[in-house]
Amino acid sequence: MSRQQTQRLAVILITAVAVLVFIPVLLVIFYLIASGIGAINWEFLTAMPRNGMKEGGIMPAILGTLILTFGTAIVSMPVSILAAIYLAEYAKDNRLTRTIRMAIVNLAGIPSIVYGLFGLGAFVLAAGFGTSILAGALTLGIMTMPVVISTAEEAINAVPQQFRTVSQSLGATKWQTIRHQVLPHALPGILTGMILGLSRAAGETAPILFTVAAFYVPTLPSSVFDQTMALPYHLYVISTQVPGMPLSIQYGTALVLLMITLTLTLLATGVRTSVRRRRDW
Amino acid sequence: MQNKIEVSDFNFYYGNFQALIDLNIPIHAQQITALIGPSGCGKSTFLRCLNRMNDTIAGTRAEGKVLLDGEDIYAPHVDVVALRQRIGMVFQRPNPFPQSIYDNVAYGPRVLGMARHGSLDQMVQNSLKDASLWDEVRHRLKDSALELNPGQQQRLCIARTIAVQPEVILMDEPCSALDPVATLRVEDLMRQLVSNYTIVIVTHNMQQAARASDWTGFFWLGRLVEFGRTETIFSSPKQELTEAYITGRRG
């Protein structure tokens, strides 16, 4: 085979493999839409479940997931952003910094079920929050921190050094420089990381299994100390624990969950692209 | 004539490398002092020592004295942030913030809390006028600074620097990214500004030093070889090395 033929073959192979990556995503999305779209109507999205969850809607699960995602943001965002600022702007290369970085890497590698058990031990039992939205949001918040810290730190580091130099040469303090030059320019990147972290939190089952998720509650939560239903756990329950559950409801629930996480991911991508287009440095 | 800055027995190190050796330089008030010399001779390093911008680089060390109005800026109690307001800096490449023209100039007064109600507009206007940019941008203050051409951007950076009302302006090869016309405009601007400010400029451009400065210092390998009146340095340098450099035979 000539060099040109090898070259052509290589390009074809590489392209084919790249396309292969795309196929599972499309299959999942189209299969879920095809099987689940029939179940989705206004009642499905807005009503309480009825008749052992075999009829009615999944509103409490949708609402629960939204509440948990919001709670996760409240827990994770301040700590993660401050930690990222510390690591990017203040941390010296010493033992403390290396320890923090190692902790973050390790946090990122912990399986989600372990977070669930940690949440059970730390927040549900030791802290006495019980199985509650508070315990669940704290658990999910800690789980998302490594992702958010890493992307936020990256975004902060991507702000050109000269902005800092100029700002300080004008007599701004280091904190003013961070507050008025670094953070505004890093914000879109930080947001992207935040949203990606949240989309993962929204779809996780294991961390909420022991900390917040309810099999079925007839009423909506009224405080952070209440349990709530949540989409991922609800999906698990209706697929495995309830005999005679109509398939359309199962697929419909999966479709709603996918749409929520997909929306978050697309939102993150959108923020990133729009900023890249605007950026001039 | 009073010296705005008096540098005595000054040494500066990057780690173990000594970048500046036994410098003694007077910077005269309300005059333009040009620092010339080949790349790597330490003139930019020296410039950044005058407002302690080198402090931000890890592993650097300074010895000796830099007196600003008689007070050592390397004394332990000195507030570096306050010092940098008194000694402003213009950089090699025009580097406006990716914000509006107005916000660029207003940045310093804002973070320093200089702007009392209503006066910020006036401060921005005065700074832009002093940087002879006002007439070109008065109707587009809200436009992005990045839409200006490089020469305008550099004058904007000068306006941003003088907005915090410094006493000294350090310029690190401010024209190296500009075309000849824009370069001349910046030089004219320097001649105007020097009635109110003390200016120190690092330049690779011999003609620029000869045209625009009152005093010239020639650096070579971290040492100050010769310092004197610009016309003297360029017409009858005392050191052979200086003559060789300015006539282009060494460098």
C-alpha cells in the first residue's frame, strides 16, 4: 500500500471511530423519546402520582430534583469558588497546597455510593438532620465540589496575567484585582463548571439514596428537614420495586430526567461558546 | 535641581542571578529620563524595581536604596499598593482591559476610592484630554477599548495611568508595538506630560531617546555604564562602549 493510501485509510478509520462515539448518545436519546414521549403530557408533569404511582404524574419527583439541584448549588458554589480563588491566586507551592490538591483529586475519584454512605453517617445521623433535603444537598454539594473547583481554577488561570499586572500597577490591592478584573473575566468559565457539576448532581441516585430520597410521599416538602422524592431515585423505584408499572411511565420519567440534565449541559456549552466568541484577548 | 528618585548602591537578584549591579542613578523631577541598552541589560528590570512590580515575581531580592522624595521605597513599612499609585506604569504592548474606554480610565480612581459623586466623569475627561485622546473618543466613551487602534490604545493606557494622579510615570518601551506616526504622537504626549510628571522611559530606539529625553542612562550587562544629559551622551559620550552602542557598532 502506498503512503497516500495508508493516509486515506487512516483518516477513514479515525473518522469512523469518532462517529461511533456519537452513536450511543443518539440511540439513547431517540430510544427514550420514541418510548417515553407518549407518556408525557401536562398531567404527567404537574400532577401527584396516583394509584400506587401507576397513574397520575411525577411532579413531586421533578420538583424534588429541582430543589436538590438548587440546594446543591447553594452548598457547593461559595465553597468551591473561594477554594478555586485560593488555589489559583494565593496558594504557594507548599505542603498545605499539595495536601489540598490531593484531597480534591481524591474527592473526584470517590464512587458516588460512598458519598451516599458518608452523607448518611455525617449529615443524617451524626449531625442529626435526618433523611432530609438538607442532608441530601450537603452530600451532593460535596460531591460536585471537585469538578467545580477544578473548572473554576482553570477559568481563573485563563485570565491573562497582564490584567493583574496592570491593575496592581494602578495601585489596586490584590483582592481588588481579583474582585474587579479576575473574577468578572473568569465568571463564564466558573458558571460552566458549576452547571456541569449540577447536571451530574441532578442525575445521581446513589448519594441521595440514604440521605433524602423518599420512595413515595403524598405531600410536597415544606422545609429543608423534609424528605422529598427525586427523579433518579423515582426512576429506580418504578423500574425495579413496583410490580405492574406501565412501561410508558418508566420511559417518560427517564425522558424527563434526561431532558433536565441535557438542558443543563447544553446551557453550559452555550455559556462557554458565547463567551469564547466575545473574548478578544 | 531636585531629584525625584535617587537610586544608590542598588543590586537586584533573580534567585542566584544578579540582574542589576551597584546602580547609582538620579531621576530628576519633571524631566524625561531615557534608559537605553541592549536586550537583557537590565533596564526593564530596573524600571520595574522603581514601583516594586518585581515583588510579584517569586525568588527576587533587592539590596540598596531607592529614595522617592527622600524616602526609601524598599523600607519594611512601605505600603506597596500606595507606592504604585504614586509611581504609575505604561507597558510595552497596549493592554487596555477588555472593557469600555470610560471604564478603563475610571478603573484606577474607582478602586482607589478617588471618585466622589459626579467627579468621576470629570476625572475621566481630564485624563483623556491630558493623554490627547479626548477629541478622538469623546463620542464613543462606552465603546470597547479594543476597538481603538494600537496607538490610541497606548494613549488610553497612558490616560488610565495618569487618572490615578501619579507623580512618576514609568514607560517600558511604550512605542515598540506602534507605527512611526503613533510613536511620534506618544513622544509629543510625553513632552506635554513632563511639565506635571517625572517620566522614566525604557527604549530600544536610539532616535527616540535622543529626540524625547532630557537625561539618558546607558545600561550594559546589569551595570550603568554612563549617565548624563541626553545631548552629551549622544554627541560626546565619555565611554567607548556607549559610543559603540549608540552608533550601532555594538549591541
